[in-house]
Amino acid sequence: MVNVLRLSDVSYVRNGRPILDGVDWSVDDSERWVILGPNGAGKTTLMKLATANDFPTSGTVDVLDHRLGRVDVFELRSRIGFVSSATGRRIPPSEKVRDLVLTAARSVEGRWNEHYDDIDVRQADRIIAEWDLTELAEQAYGTLSDGERKRALIARAVMTDPELLLLDEPSASLDLGARERLLQMLSGFAQSPYSPAMIIVTHHVEEIPPGFTHVLMLRDGRVEAAGPIAETLTAENLEATFGMPFDLMVANSRYAAIARP
């Protein structure tokens, strides 16, 4: 196994307020992590550090064997796939799905006059098919449903064969059918030995795709629990993380949590 992310005693302070406090966390290339925690727990800040889009106040962050503060972050970011709601807002509504995926090869948003090699075009078409977007390839991004947009953005993120893939609440805003379709596809992708290390942020255990191996649980900027998901995702740890008691159920490798009356 190869380590792709390591945070050592990381703290992050904004306007005098601690957002992260003494976080230790390590991710290997074969692992698929879920980050769980309430609003304000520090999940977004943690993602900014993991994608080399911010720096810790103290402690060290190593991403793909490079320490933040000692590496060209623009070059480092080209090796990381990242999808969030902000990613989608940057895409021109008129951009065709095929171009949305293809332009990732040049790290641009919006097709212009740049040239793409045949290998890039074939790669884009293969990924478009893998994420069930072939029939939508000539449609404008702005005309897609929320579920279709999420799949298109993930396809763009994996176009460059990233060594680390991070998805910030990929199931947010989706209806039940679109959510389940996306989770099935993420599950299959996560279980492929050719996929990169993956990290998903979510608020809900119901949105954890089967095949994810580890969970990190955050509360008030501190790690409540971290480790293999079968051992770490417990009712006790959910209570410590969210501040209320839960009944936790597992069926067909899917989780569900209901608050106790």
C-alpha cells in the first residue's frame, strides 16, 4: 500500500476560531474513506487541505508524497480529482457533456479552440460510457437533471486518471432514484482495483456506497473515531459525533440510522 494523504497534528484557525484541532489521519491508495459529521464539524476545511487548496495553521499535511508548503500546489492539484457543488457552478450551462469531460485533459472549463489528441477523445468517450452518459454526450450541461450533472462532473474528475478522488456530498439534492443510481455507480467504481483512493463527504450514513472501507467521524474539528467502517461506524460513535442516540441498521451492505425516541 502507498500512502496518498497524511495529516499529522493538524489544526486550522480562522478569525481566531479553531476549525480543526489536532487532527491525525492517514489514507492509503487502496482505501475508500467516508467523512461523516454535522455541519460545522470541519469537513469542508479538511477537504480544502486534502485538495491542496489551503494550508494548516499548524501541523503537517502530505498529499501524494508532497508536503504542503514545500510543493508547487498547481502541479499537485493536477493529480487530484475533486467534485463539489462549487465545481458545478463554474461550468458554462451551454457546455456539451462530451466537452465538459474532454476539457479536463487541458484543465480548462469551457471548450474554446484548444486541440485534443485522439487518445484524449477516446478516453473521454470511454469514461462517458462508464458513467452512463453516452445518450447525453451532445446535450448542454445546463439542461441536465441534478443526478445527470453529478455523474457528468464525476466523469470529468476521473478523466485525468487522478491518484486521489474526493467527492463533497455527491448525493446532495438528488431524489431517491437518482441517489440510488449514483450510489450504485460509485460502489462499482470504488470496488475496482484500478480506481484511485477515494474520499466522500456526507452527512448521512444512508449515502455511504457499498465498497467503501473506512470512516472518519468529526465533531467540532476533532476526530471522534476513525478506522475500518465495519468496526468504527457504530451507534455509540454516531451518538458521540452527532450528539444524540441512534439505532444503526445494516442491510445488503447499506447503512441506515434512526434517532431513538
